[in-house]
Amino acid sequence: MIISIITALFLMLPLQLPVIDNSPTRVETRINLDMEIMGTLRPKSVSEISSSRWTVDCAGMDREHSDWRMVRDYIEPLGIARVRQQAGWARCEKDPGMYDFAWLDQCVFDAKKMGVSVWVELSYGNPAYEGGGGRHLNAGFPSSETALKAWDNWVREIAEHYKGVVYDWCIWNEPNGRNSGNTVETATDFAVRTAEILRSVIPDAKIAAFALTYADPEWIGPFVQELKKRGKAHLFNTIAYHHYNHNPDAGYENVEKSRALVQKYTPNIRLMQGEGGTQSEWCRNGALSNTFWTELTQAKYDLRRSLGDLGHGDDTEVFHMCDLEYRAVKHHYGLVRYGLLKTSGQAEGFRVLKVKKAYYAIQNAVSIFNDDLECISPKTTSKIKDEKSVIYDWVDRKTGTPVVVFWDASERPSDDNITRPTEVTVKGSPVKNPVWVDVITGNVYKIEAADIRSSGGQTTYKVPVYDSPAFITSMDLLSLDYSWYVREGKNLKK
């Protein structure tokens, strides 16, 4: 009895969440550079910046793989102003005709208070109806007349419920999955009927047709041709694709082939990356599983995937905010560690165990690569003297200051930080107070005058390169934490 009382009192205590480290040493790696450190990027919350081209994934809650209440305090400080959430028909309508959106409300309205929008994905079937399909991946669309009518009713109900609050919508997760049984024809019919209902309730909705397993030209091509034939292209704003490759810089050839088809037949529609990331340790299941990932390689992967997507002109999405427990799903075994946060399973309340390196790395990236900058790639004019590397040009909208980001893209991220010297050539005169910034740690290093030469209307900087993103810009553009210097007794003026 005494033990039961003590346990009850313990459960009533306020939940102590792991603290977000905002110190300049929040991410430490084994990188070794013979450069003077000038400070560390200061993380920025949603209220300080506009990051409309980023999304962080909070999906899976419809199948109770995670819990919004456990991760909510980590959303706003991350800096990303949009979260993805799967509505989950089966969780909203457990009994025919009875709708319960309370579990989803706690995310949608909580996020709105933070200044964060929610991208709601209408996905998966409902076993409450015969022919309604299952509530898991690859379960297929509802197929019976009764189930399709129930789907229509649910879509209308949820659209009415969130009218004026949710503007970003997506129709069905991975309809082109290998075991889904769906065809492009049935998917087109389903997407059109759903989009028409959404538009009838929310005329200014932004609707994504699908979240495909990858940017598949053989799926996207027939789809956009059929939309054009039917005169239904106006229903959609985007086509979302997922992007999983062991090397995060692989697979863009399919993205560009798909983009060409979309521009040819439905130029009003654009592509967006709707799910991409990797795990922080070896896991038995999930995309990119059975590979010895670490927190460091996950952080590098998420950075390269996100900045690569943006560099190719697409919005990007980070999968996932937290680790996911897939025990209820056939052929899945326990937690999969995609999260920026390490979390426990359902038996322990999905509590947050720690903040991973990837959280801080993405926080660093978003603090710079937000709406204050314009990405001018793929019309990149900058060049890197390293055939293994990629390079993308950004420019500050107010000052025109270049921000040139690059990394070795030849292999999947390694668990070391070996740099090599290279040369990056940028159009124009040298920037004032030039620095080389390591995105993963946020550390900012001075580029010495001896490592800069300028001629013929362009400037070449001698800097390090390795398999994680770094960028060149002016220190004057950055918001830095100088407390590292305070400890060293230095008096550095901002």
C-alpha cells in the first residue's frame, strides 16, 4: 500500500525533461583545424526567424508510435516553423460516424500558439468499415462504396474542424509502396476526389498529392499527364516525395527527371521533399536499417539531406522529431532511432531521454538557412576545387552577402571528421570579415588574408572540406555566442 502511494505521488510530480544545451560547446566533435575560432552560431527559435521551407516530422502519433506531449517543448527552440502530422482516419473515427479529434487538437492548437503550422496528412484506412483498409503502411486505399463514402465524410469533417487553422494538407502516405497494391490510376482517382472535398471547404488550402516513397518519374509522369487530361491540376500545389539513400546526396537524378515532367504537364505544381533522415544507431527495421549509424553520422546525414533538398529548389523535411516505437506494426521490432530526440517506448510514456547531436546540427542550419537568405542554386556560380564535393549558392536578401555551402558528397557520412584543404571560388570581391563555418558544431573560424586571393571579378578562399556541410560568408551576417571567449579572457567586440 505504501509503495502504491509513493508511486502515485511520483507520477504526479512535474516531468523533468532533458535540458536543451544552448552553450557554445553543445556539439563537440573530433574535428581538428588550424584556424582561429571566432565564436559559435547562436541558435534561434521560431519566434526569431521565418523558416517556411523547413518541416520537422511529428507523424506516427495517429498509430500511437509517439506522443506530442513529450516533444512539444523541443519544437519552438528548434527554429522550424512547420510540423508534419498524420491525421489517421482510424484513430479519429473508431466507431462509424463518431469523430474524435482531441488527440490531434493537442498538436494542432498547441503548435499554433508557438507560431508553428501543421501539415496534416490524410493517410491510411479504417478497419471499422468493410473494405476500409488497414491503419498501417501499404494497407491500400479504402475500396468499398461504403468505405469510400465514409472516407469522404471524414475528410469533410476534419477540413471543417480545422478550417482557418490548417492550410497545408497531404493526401496519403507512400501510395506507391511495393506491397500497397495501388496503381497510378486508382491513386489519381483517390487524390482528385479527396482534393475536391478539401477545396470545397478550404478554397485556399495548399494540397500535396501524395507523399511518394521516392521521386519516381514512372509514377509522377502518368499522374501529371492524367491531371492535365482531366483539367484537375489546379487542385494541387505540390507533389511530395520521400528521399532515403545511404548516401544522402544520391537520388537527385530522379528528382530532376520528375521535376521536368511536372513542369511540362502541370507547371503550377512543384515538388517538395516530404520525409527524409536516418537513424542514430544500428536498428533492425526501418529505412536505411541494418547499418551502423551513430549520432554523428545521423547529424551529418540530416544536414546534407536538408541542405541538398533546398539547394535543388525543394522544401525539405527532417524525419523525425523523436524516436518511434513500431511494435504494433507487423515485421517491425521495437524502437527505430530516427529522432532528433532519443525517446523511450510506450511502456515508459515515450519520455525524452536525451537531445541528440542532430537536433543541434539542424538548429544551427535553420538559424542560417532560413527566409533571410535566398537560394540561387541550381544556377550556382561558385566553384569548388574538389571533384567529390557539391556546392550551393545562397545570398542574404538585405545585404547581398554570399553564403556558399559545400561538402564532400562522395560517400555516406563517416564517423570521423578528417578534413582536407580545397579552394572555393566565389563571384565578386572578398566579403568583409570572411569566415568558414562548420554547421554541425556551429563553430565559426576566421579565414586569414593569406588564404584569400581576388582577381577577374572573383575571389578564391583556401578552406577545409569534409563530409559535413560548411559555408563561407561574412562574420557580420552571423549572430554569434561569444561566451567561449569570455572563458578565455578575451574581449571580442561583436
